[in-house]
Amino acid sequence: MASWIVAINNTLLGDASLVRAQGSASPGDFVEVRVLNRKLKGYVLEEASERAEFTLAVLEPQRAPLWAVLRVLSLLKEYPLNAFELIDLARNWSPEPREIAFLEARNYIPQGPREKELLKLLRTKPLEITPAIKKRYGDQIEELSKLDVIRTVCLEPNSYGMMFAKLEAPNLLIPESIYRKYAGRWLPVAFWKRTLGPLLYDQILESGAIKEELRLVRTRKAVIRPGLAKSDSLPARLEELDQYLRFLMEKQSKTLVVFPSVQMARQYATMLLKKGLAPIVDSGGYTRMLQQAFVSRGAYLIVGTPRSLLRPWIHLENLLFIYKHPRELSIRTASQRIPAHWMLPPVSRVEYLMENPHIPVLIKNVAGMTDVAVLAYLKQKHRHDIRQLYFVNRLGFSTSIQCKDCGWVMSCSVCGTPMRYHRKQRKMICHRCGHTEPVPSRCVRCGSLNVSPVGIGAERLELQLSQKILRSARDLNKSTIISTAKLFRYLPLSGFDEVLYVSADADLASPVLIPELRFKEHLHFLCLWAKPESGYVEVITRDPVKVENAMKASHEQLTSDIGEGTYTLEVHSHELLPNLEGTQVFGPVPVFKKKAYRYVLLTQKKPSELIKGPLLRHICFVSFDPQ
């Protein structure tokens, strides 16, 4: 039997979760591998040249699409990714037939409680045989099928029978709200229900009109309202982007617009619908049917997130990134973050809309002022007749607790980071490693009772201004908003007259490799949220010189000392990599949930040069973030 390299769902066995196993299989098969008396699931990648260590058994042949396997294999030559997670994400776009069960003999008397439950479900409507249904009623379905009590029909993903299943069980394909929104433009719901309502399933399968309707769906072209403005060049503002997209759609040029977050993508898709454009929103698994029915031959505009780069879009020509460069975006899985520029599909043109508004930035020097005085200043600035945004990127009540007599600051006993005081939870929390401790009543060093919170957090500003922190998109309509970086998930559509950057000093002192980059990114987004005509951003700081230097420094100047090779490792022991020459090591930081230690490496080497040997144990790269 041949030996195969298998990507398994277990990071404890190596950097890329790869093992060698022997058995009869082929690339893309979903298999079960016996490893150290454990049964682990995985995907077959390619044939191995060395002898296998374990054995495999095929559970489902050709479960993973071949294009996803080839793309992951090309990345594994340089970077030790968790291949199982990437292939599992891409698998959502492989067409899978659905099996539907129908009740034939309604006068059958069930034998036992399981048959009674199954027939009760089938008497209401046809039932899709999902893995959960098969696990619970598999034996009963098999027996009743032999007796011709029920009948099972396999529906291909693009069949009209699948459309009928959508009407019978709306949760099979897409959410009803999304379905109704798009069906009004492509396939009217009223027409479907009038046509399909009185008919039985057998008649629908035999009807010739079904094939004709399916042909119309596949060949339908995107309808664009005539007379609307359009532009043949990329604009500088997001509000004018629809004119450029309308120009590309009329040219029948397929375009993928990538936003940093799902919330942004959904908001912008709603705006395009109001302006006469019908995009495909790629924000979940329900887009599989939309992609097959419309994108393959009909629609020419997809709005999505970095995960959309993993989709097999057919004949994609244009790629447009909004607000962030692909080097700044990450495709997030359960255990790792992968730079988006590794996954760029082959397109003829890649464009970027960064939108740099010319908003005045004022620096308010509060050096020498106490936290109470700064809060009083913010209270004095608070007005109800204008729109104000208070940006404080620190959760909790204060950044730490300090002794006023000896200057002791409570730090984490595990990683040494100052612990945040959460007043509502009445505990100290380390936001770096997750360690928690009770709130101290006296100073550990000198025993003084003069211990008080230091720094301004979101909870403290809430108490001062009598306003709630931003929790959802509904709160964006308020005149006064207190928010953390969660605000940047939404499109900056509603401008603010005054934007106050309260946590500037805390961001410049955050325990990241280059805090100035994070500060500049936050300042850039805050300028987007200010009104373009009359708005301004005010930075509250005790170190105005440091703020000015960070604002003047370019990206190249900030990253010149460390270069592009920065990697975060999660190590499941105290041992480090053997090849660390010319590499700066920061850590370890414990990760309690995984019983691991996290290190940060600053290196110019590629991971393939850093790691000698394809299958290292006890080490796993969890992110590849070039700073």
C-alpha cells in the first residue's frame, strides 16, 4: 500500500499537523488515522516518499476539492500552516448532493419510539437526511426504505428539486431574509410558490418547465438600471465607488470587493442594493447556492471578506481591497492567522481604496493632570447638540491599580504585564495571557491602604459621561458614542463633529512589537469617522512629543529595524526551535487553555529556513504577521 501525507486536526503533533500514513487513498479523501491509540480525522494531501508511521482508513472519498489541496501544498513548502483548517474552510464550496426522504405509506403503523418520531417528522414535510438525522434514525430509514414506507431521493446542488427543498425547508440553503432580498431580483418568490405550491414532488421532477427555468437561472445576466452615473476610474472615496463598480459590471468584468470585516461587507452590499446594483454577499456558507446559480455565469460583483479569497470564483478579473492592504489583512481560522496576500487568486488587476481624508488632528497636552482632572475635561467637552465619539481602546475600568505611597503597580504574576481592573466583575484580568486575580485591598510591597485605579478605561468613561459603550450597529445612531476598536468593524457612514482619542498613550505603550503602527491605524480610522467638512480629531496625551513623532514617521521608518519576517509561535513545551541564530526571541507567555507557551520571533529567515525537518513535534505557528 502507498504512503500518504495527511493533514490531521490535531496541532499537538507538529507545526503543520502532518503525519505519514499508509493505505488505499487519493488526494482530497477524508480519512481516519490511528495515532498513538487515538482516531484522528484528516485530509490526504499527496503521496509520501518515505515510509509511513501510521495507517489510515477512508471515510469519505474526494471530500476536499483538488484546487484547495494544491493551494495548501504550495504554501506548505514555505510555511508550516495548519492545513486541515484551511482545507476545511475551502470545502464549504465543494458541491455536495443532498438526500431527501419522503413518506410513501401514510397508513403504516410504526414499530418502536424511533420509528414513531421519524414518521411524525415525515408527515409534516420531506426531511433532509443530515448527519445528525442519519445518526439518530439511520437504521429506521434503512428498514422503512426496504418496506417502501419511505423513499429517498438524491438531489444535486444545482437541481430544481433543490429549489423545491428550499421552499419546504428554508433553512437548508440560505436564511429566509437574504433569500427574499435576492429572490425579488432574480427568481420572484410569488412565482415560485404559485408554480410549485399545488404540485407534488414527483410531478415537479417530471415537469419539463423545471429544466427550462434552471437554464434561465444559469444564463441570467445582471440587470443594471439605465441612466445611472458611472465612472471608468477608481475614486478616492467609498461613497463614489458604486459608479466604478457599475462601469465594471457593464463590461461584464467580475469583481471581488474585500472589506476588513463581515459587518462592513453587509453594510456596503445593502447600500449597493439601494443604488440599483445587485451584489453577491459572501459572508457565510449559504453563498454556495448563490455562487453556483449567479456568479458562475450571471452576476459580476461579489462583496466579501478576506476569507472570500479562499473561494473558487470562476473567471475572476478584478480584486479590490477597501481600507486595508492585503499584507495588513488576515484569514482567521480556529488556531492561526494567515496573511491574505498569500491567498490572492489569479486576477488581471488588483486595486486598493484606502481613502485618506484630510481631517485636522489636534493634540491636547494633559501632562501633569491626574486621571480625575482628565475625566473632568472630557465631561466638560461633552455636548448633546453635536455628534461626539470618545475612542478609548481599553476595556475595563482602569489600565491597572497603583499604590500612591511607593508607586507599586499590580502586574501579572505569570507574564509581567500590568493587569486591568474590571469594576463590574470585581477582579484583575491580564489581557495578554488571561490570568485573573482578586482586587488587592493593600499594597503588596509596603502594605499601604492607599491603592487606587490608574488609567482610563471604557467602564470609567461610561460612568463619567453616563453613556453606554457601543454594543451593536444600532448604537451608531446615538449622538454620543463611547467605543473601543470594535467600532472599526462598521463602515464610517455617519460622521462625527468631534472625535476624541482618549487612549493614545496606552496604545503607544501597548505590549506589541511596533505600537506606533497600531496608533497610526487607529488614528486613520478615526479620521474616517469624522465629518469631512467640519469634523476634527483631538488626541488626549501626556506625551505630545511621542505622539507627534509617531504621526510623522512613515511605515518604512517604523519597520526598518525588524524587516518583514515576524512570526508568532505557540510552543507546547519549554523547548524552543533549534535554529535561532540571528533571531530575537520574546516570551514565553503562557496560554492556559492549550497548556502551551507562546513566543514572538523577530527574524529575517523564512520559516522553511528556520525549521529543519518537515515534521517537528510540539511546535505550532499560530500566526504570520509581518509588522
